[in-house]
Amino acid sequence: MSDHLNTNSIFDSAACFQGLYPEELEKLSDSKTRVQYLRGENVFKQGAFSPHVTYVLSGLVRVYLQTGHNRQLNIRMAGPGDFLSFSSVFGESTYNYSALAIKDAWVCMIEKEALKNLLQTNADFALRIVSRNCRNEKQMLDVIGNLSYKQMRGKLASALLYLSSESFMQEQVFQHLTRQDIADFAAISTESTIKFLKEFESEGIVELKKKDIEIKDMKKLEVISKNS
């Protein structure tokens, strides 16, 4: 589902777009489309042509790498205010990863040339974008660190810490994730995820409520993430 709403009504509440001049907003207005994705729908697929930069307006989007047949590695969650496929602005012609809505989501598809021109002419806007993308870079480095040296308990603890971070507190993120999804964030098997979640619960670190997971002892989880 798509529509062409007034750009101001879409971007006025978005921190990174605040402060743009009316003429800059007008240029974006001519090069954007708002699209709704229902839970379970692919926003885009790894390897497909990427004509747009995707900006998440609402909902939750799971970003993952397809690493083999029926094998995935979840690399981050995207929520309101996050950009996806941003590298297409700098010449990437295909998507480097896939994105799937795990909660009904509205996104804004922005033509990459229009966004590139705005980055070149508005230094404050460019700085805000760079600042936000630095957070995503840190998450990528954390994923690499988990794969490189952590044991399974440490990998799961790191995944739980990320998914329970302040960015997702309002989204009740665990209610939208399967145990397989959590396993793919930790880069361990689903069976190991279920096993260690039960161990964490018996140790008073988490409380399992059907799909939901409540973190009861954040400090213990941080110790496991750091030392295991």
C-alpha cells in the first residue's frame, strides 16, 4: 500500500529532517513515496536492485543477511527514524542485506539522488545522518565480535541486551520475535537459544512469559555478555 502524503506531515516529527528549509522539503516531496508493509512482508531482498533509500516512519523492521539456504544472520533492528539501504546513495546498485517487517510498518522510499543532493548542500543535515549511522556501525562491530570470540551464552546475552536496549523499549520487541529470530541475532541454534533462556530464567536473569522476555537482572546479563 502506498500514498503520496505531504512531506511536511511525514518529516516534521523526524529529528534528522528538522531544520530543513521549505525548498529542501519540497524537493524531497517530489522524490518520495510512503509505503505500508504488513507484518511478515519483505521490505526488500538482498541482491535486488536498490533505486531508493528507505526511511522507517513507524513499526519494526528486521535487517538480516542471507548466509545460506534457510540460514540467516540478523544484524540489527530498524525502527522509527532509521535509514535502510543508505549505501545506495554512494553508488551501491543492489541491496547488501534483506529487510522484513516484523510489525506493521510505514516507510518512506526516497530517491537516492535527491537525498545525495541534500547531503551535499546541507552540512547540518549530513552531520545528523552520519551521527545516526555511527550507531548502526557500532552494532555491526558488535555482531562481528560476537561471531569472533564469544561463547554461546555470551552471544545470547549480547543479543538480549541489544534487543532490550532503550531504542526498542516502547516497541515490546520480544513479542514480535520468534525464538528462531532471537537465535539468528545471537548466531546460535534455536535449540541452544531455548536451552540458555531457560538457564537464564532459573538464574533469575530473565522471566519468560510465552513469547515475551523480561530482563530481571541487567547487570548479570552484562557480565555474561562480557565474560562468556
